[in-house]
Amino acid sequence: MSTVEQQLDDLEAQITSELPSDISVSSVKYEGPELVVYTRDPKKFAQKGDLIRQLASKLRKRITVRPDPSVLSRPEQAREEIMNVVPEDAGVTDLDFHADTGEVVIEAEKPGMVIGRHGSTLREITKTVGWTPEVVRTPPIESSTVSNVRSFLKQERDERRDILEKVGRQIHREEMSDDEYVRITTLGCCREVGRASFILSTPETRILIDCGDKPGAEGEVPYLHAPEALGAGPQTIDAVVLTHAHLDHSALIPLLFKYGYDGPIYCTEPTRDLMGLLTLDYLDVAAKEGRSPPYESEQVREAIKHCIPLEYGDVTDIAPDVKLTFHNAGHILGSAVSHFHIGDGLYNVAFSGDIHYDDTRLFNGAVNDFPRVETLVLESTYGGRNDYQTDQKDSERNLIEVINEAHDRGGKVVIPAFAVGRSQEIMLVLEEAMRNGKIPEMPVHLDGMIWEATAIHTTYPEYLRDDLRDRIFHEDENPFLAEEFNHIDAGEEERQEVADGEPCIILSTSGMVTGGPIMSWLGHIGPDPDSSLVFVGYQAQGTLGRRIQNGWDEIPTSEVGSMGGGDGRGTLSLNMDIETVDGFSGHADRAGLENFVKTMNPRPEKVLCVHGDERSTQDLSSALYHDYDMRTFAPKNLETFRFL
């Protein structure tokens, strides 16, 4: 008998001994990081509300209780009884029964009302029908991404259970080594922005954190071929952790499955959905530009199927010697600071991913409250000594001023924006400014994936700032449903109509002017001296956005491409005003990065400054060393740091 089988037998015996004699256990299984207990007495389990919590505390495991399929009531009967238990105001839109696991997925406009105070309604459902309820939100704005992901995971449910059981056995396998060390190997994003990727390794476990591309630098990918990475084969990686969905962190996650990786990806639920949206678009853009995509859509589906979503604050076993906890990073929807607790109190490492330390209109600021962190891997995008961003209120005033000036000239305002994060931040500013009369009411056209990304934001309001979440819960107050917002979905013909029409605002991807519909807008509106192009986000070295920001006003039409009317043989004159409005970045500025470290208690012993150009990483590393007397580094790619 394997050690895992023996472990499960021992756990089943221990659980049985802890339960009242009238509650039976029919089987115990690992599914991913969770211990799943099947019982023929689910109603009695539900009647004793604290029983699961007490078991979880005693066994130090995440426990899910499911009914043995043999005791389930018929779905038709259960449906009626569930609808009698759930308040009508919850707005239940779908019930989906899965007899193999005894789960019923309840989709509702107000999931909180299905859950009830401290889970009271969920327990009442199980007490009444025996089925185990799982609750998901009905998107206030219809999202094809959310719908497709949910439908796909439902379709792949059997295979997904097999994946989870396999992962569970890997997590709970017996430790094989008596050695004690922790290593971090840098595979990208060191002294550069983009292609974020790291290996965290112990004698037992190798974890890949992020796997992104580099904006504006085709072919520059993480050093996955290195012996320290996948050079020894993808099967040597035990788990992948994805901090957030931006392509410079997620673009090449599906590539791992092309190479043969078949393990778990740990991320938040919105990160999973956004990764699907952005990587499929990544393939689409590559095809339109005549480039060979590095993988196919099938590998994107594999990545989604292998995702194990975690919520902020949940401590989760992901290997025999590693526990992972996600915390809000304040950067984009679902972005996470990833805290790794290694061994039995042996060592703690936190990867910041990308962070925004202060509150924004969209998110609460990044969390930096950890019991222990010996080493912090910290982003440094704005780590340079002069990288202080404008105050948020000043930034909004500056943007409003630019819009009013262009409107007074009869021009249009074109804002290149990342579909995820910056676009929604700008939408909130524009909605409030028009509502309060600070700018004239005018259409705000959303091009590219912005509307779809916005729909995903409204699906997961619990990840948004508290007051914004409350507004989204009330449909008539949802700012993203303001009538000024118009989703461009008819392509070039509609863009031409907008270009020929009245003053308006255009939010368009891509945020760094590296492809996508923004190229078309440059072709249509770029020559108009009455209009303005406004940068509100970071423009990486090597991108067309950075070159325009630095003064380019003649763009080869080969850069603009066919979407912008380019024929590759001439130049496009940019006569429009070029403006940069700082303060809307999803990244912390120099002060925010320093405050993130300063307010950690206790502070880390070591800090690795990454994800910034050479000047930024070295400036931040030097400042943290001098101000806080800690060991700091500005590593290069392919360096390995050994701790202990």
C-alpha cells in the first residue's frame, strides 16, 4: 500500500473516531489541496454546523464534505426544495446538479444571499436536500469568457477530478530528503520589465512562479531551456503559481503544456478567467500579424483545466513542504502577492508580483501583513529615485483638463489602455466626471477587449474596492453600465464613423501601442491636430508607445500595419497632441514600493529587486539597503540565490 493510501486510511479512521456515532464516512480522498470526505449522512453533518471547522482545525487540512451519491434525492425534487430555502431576492438563474460528486452549482445574481450569514443558508440547503451547494455569481454584464470557462470546466469535470486526485497525491506524498535549503533562480524580468519568471526550489519541490513575455520584444522569452528551469524536463516542475494575468506574467503559461507539463496552476479565480481571455487574444494578434504563435488554443484550454483557484488569505498546501497564501496586490483584478511558507517554519519567501500599495478607485491597496518573510522578491517598475507619480486627484484633474481642451477644439481623445485594470480605472473617472459636470457628456468608445474585461470585473466584485463592490451589487448604480459607454464591435466601419463624427473619447488596446485596434485609431485620428493621444500607463522600452512618448511624430506605416491604413511604404504623420498623464499606473511608485517594505513587520532580511530596468532595480536596491539596513540585490537573469 502506498504511503498516500495509508495516510487516507489513517485519516478516515481518525475522522470516524471524531464523529458522532450516527454520522458515517463512506470514503476519504485528496482532491488537490483539499481533503474530501464522502458521507451517507450529509444532512446530519449540516445540522452540526461547527463539525467541519473542528475537523479541519484538528487535522490541519482544508476539508470538503460531500454526500455519497447513493443517498442523493432526485434533482427535480431537490431543485424545488432549494428554491424554497433560498430567498427570492437572491436572483437564482441556474441550478446544475452533479450526481458523481453530490454537488449542486447555484448561479445567482446575489451569491451572498444564497450563502447566508456565516454560511447558514448553505447549511440549510444541505440539511434539506443532502446535496452540497457551490455558489457562483451571475455576471451583471454578460461575459463570453466567464460563460465559456464555466461551460468548459463543466464539460471536463471528470478529467478535472482525475487531475485533482493526482495533484492531491503529489501534495501529500512522503518527504524524501533530509536536506534543508531554499533556492530562487531568476528566469526573466531582472533588470528589465517583462518575461517574469522564477523557480523556487527546495530538496523536495520545484515551483515556477509566472511565465510571461516581454512587451515590444518578439522572441525574448524566459530562460525556460536552462537546466535550472525546464531543461531537465517539465515533469520536474511540481506546481506553477501565477500572480496575475497580464501577459508579461502569463503569456507563456500555456506553452508549458505544449512541452508536456501536466501539473497544477495556482491562481485566483479572476486570474484564471483573464488569463484565458488574454492568452487567446495573444494568439489572435500573432496570427493577424503573420507571426507563428508559440502554442495553440488547445494549450490554453489545458492551462484553464489545470487551474486550482485560491482565495485571498487561504493557507493552502501545494507540496509536501510548501504552503501558499495569496494576498491582495492592488494591481489588477485578482492579482496576488504570493507568500510561501517552506518546511515546518523553516523559511518564508514572498513574491510581490506587481503591486499598488495605495488604494485606487478599483482596488484596496496591496497587503503586506505576513507572520514572517525572510526574503521578499519585489517588483521595481517605478523604483528609480525620481519615479514619483502624481497624486491620484491631481492625475484625474490633469486628465479632465486634457479632455476639455480637446473637446473645446472639436477634437477627440484617444487613450491607449490595458484592457485589464487601467481601462476600468479610467472608465470610473470618466463616469464620475460626466455625472458631476466636470467634462461634457460625450460617447466613450471602448475598443478591443475592454468591454469583455469589464464584464469579468463585474463578475468578481468581491475583489474590488469595498465601495465599488457595493455599487455593482445595485444594478442602477453600477458605474460600468453608464449610458456613455459604447462597445465597438463592428470593426473598421464603426471606427471610421467614430473618426468622422463628433468629439468623443476612445479607450483602445493595446496599452503600449504594440498592435491591436489602437493602430487603426492612429491611422484615423493621428493626423488631426485638434485631437489628443493620452498615455496613462507605463510604456516599456522598445515599444511604439515609448517612442511616440519620446517625440516620434512620423511613424513608418509598416509600424502601424494594415489596421491603421499602412501600406508599409510611407509614413504616418502624428499631428495630434501627445500627452502623458501620470498617476494611473497599476504599479506602486518609488514611495509606494519603499512604504510597502517599510511597513512590513517584521521586515524581510533580504530583498531581491526585479521587474524594472537596470536603473530602477539598482536605485531601489541601494535605497532599501541604506534606509533599512537589509541585504538587497538587483539580480541579473539566470542567477541563483541559495538560502540556509
